[in-house]
Amino acid sequence: MKKIAVANQKGGCGKTTTTINLAGALADMGKRTLVIDLDPQAHASFGLNRTNQSMDRSIYNVMTDSPDKNRPINDCIVNVSQNLDIVPSNILLSTLEQELKDKEDAVSKLHQALTTSQLNYDYMLIDCPPSLGFLTFNALRASDQVLVPIDMSAFSLMGVGKLLGMLELIKIKIYHSPQVSALATLYDSRTKYSQVMHSEVSTFFKSQLLATTIRMNVDLKKAAAKGVCVTTFNKDSIGAKDYTALAQEILRADGALEFEKALNASAPESPVEITQEIVMSPILNLPREVTGEPKERETPSMARDILFNVSAPNAKDIYVVGDFNNWNTADDYRLSRLEDGRWEKKLGLSPGRHKYKFIIDGEWVQDSQNNDHEQNSFGTFDSVIIL
């Protein structure tokens, strides 16, 4: 079962619209699909006409620790149409964070509920609230992929960096790294502004931006008001065509991934491993390709002392993390504060190419003094140092 969280802390960008209509399109293609409404406002439940369900059979009951309220997820699933089900939400979900505030595993409640249940679905879509709090963290923890709707507005990319930073935190703390994909929504091809914003989104996300673009279409709003997916409301509408195209793109990507896995699993093992290494020129710092040449064995004596420093007079804590320390925020990587407001830390690094960042009071920050950087799998950028 592929689990996809639809998340963005910005409201009005098409999260719920995408959740219910992508689910409907997948169901139309014969894929058994489950929607989990993880927003206390219950918009996905409303959009699928399932807000009148029993108050004791919702996603709150799946995640609560209260013995008299907790229920297995299978007891809370409600059918919407052929191949499409939902676990509805209600306002009680807003009390869950306070209820579980002293629980160590609170941010994994949804993940635990899913892994301990026998669910027969091809896809699960999780509609997240417009915030980066407790419920969204649960959704990201439980997901294989994060779909980020980006509407064509001036505020479209505001806050996206914090969402990507949360994903990096999940990777470090619990070694979970869901795939990130961006989706352009509310696109109006008639306006130059939408075209400019789409270009900016494309520049920011690069290959992580899906090829499908969701265009503005009033039938999407009409379908939600009727409590049905747009493919049911008007299969010939622009909205239906766009979400059908999105479903097809996701199925193609997943099919290609499964094909690649099967190909790798069936490939015979070669008695001789042939590799191509990229090593760095010690003088020009330019890469040169080397094949068939043994790599020089690294020894502790080859390590070089590198001084990391950053100016942050108002900071309380700063760490340097990177691939050289498994992105670990241990005390050994905490910078020391100087009297002039600068922070520094000297580390011994082995020769090669290293990616790193500063964590300043919990926020991931590139090294502003280093112009070398590369995009990571979360859509943000890591600073790069070559020794």
C-alpha cells in the first residue's frame, strides 16, 4: 500500500481538493483507495459527504489512547463509492495533541495504527491540516510520499522551507525519509502572473515538480459542494481531466519504480564489481573520472581540520551537521560562542566531498559564506565543501 500525505502549512492551496479528487481518480482506475481526514475541520469528510458519521468512529478514535474511546482503524472506515473509502474526522481531533503530550511515541500514533492493521488498499491519501504541528508530523511519519500542493500566488512558497525542514528532522530523528513531490495548483493560463509563479515553483522544486498542473476550474468547487469527486460530478470537466492525469502520472512513476526493483532483484550477480568513482583534484577542486583505479585507503592521519563559523549574535544554540557525522546534533558538533557574536567549531574531516548545514535554534540554515551548494531530496539545499 502506497501512503501519500498531502501537506502544506499554507491554507487555500488545494490540499483537500487534491486529496479527494486524486483519490477519486485512482478509484476510477480500479485502485482500492483510502482517504484519511487528519484535519479537525473535516473538509475532506465534507467533500466526500461523510460528515454525518458516528462521533465515536473517526480518526480521533484510531489515534487516542483512551481505553473507552480507542477503536481499530477497520472499525472507523466508511465506504464512499466503489474502490473508495474514508476514515472521517471531527473536531475531537483538535484535542489529541494535548491528550498525548506526555507520550514518547505521540508523533508515531498514526504510523503505529497503520502498521498494526490489516488494510487491503493500493493507495492511502492523508489530508493534513494547514499547519506544521502534531497532526502533520504524524502524517509525514506514516507516509511513503509527501505531495505538496503549490498554488500560483505570492505566498505559494512561504513556509514550504519549514515543511521540508520538518522532513529533514524526521530523517535524522527516526530515520524515515518520504519522497517529496510538488504539485502546481490553481493555475490560470490566461494570466501572465500564473505563468511567472509556475516558473518560480519549477525553479525551486526542479525535478520534484510533477508534470501535471491542476488548472482553475469551477467544477472542482461544485463537486465538493455536492459531496462527490469531480470525476463523478463531471467527467468531461477540466478538473476531472487534470486529476485523472495526476493519477496516471503517479501510477506510471510507481510502476516504473516497481519495474526497476524487479529488474534489480532478477539481475544476476557479477563476479567482478565494476565501479566508477569521482575523486577531487587537490589543486583545482575539479572532479575527474577514474575507472579501474583502486581508491587510496583513508587513514585518520589524512584528516584535515576545518573551521566552521557563522555570525549569529542572537542565537542560543548552533550545531554543524552533515554527511560526515550522519547529520547528528550531538554535543561534539555544537559551535562555541565568541565574544563578537560569532560561533565556531573545528572538526577533522577526511578528504573528499562533504555536504553540511548549520542548525540555528532548531532551524536548518545554509552556510552563507559558502557559495557551493546542491539540492537535496527534500527540495532544500545543502552547503558543500571539497577537501
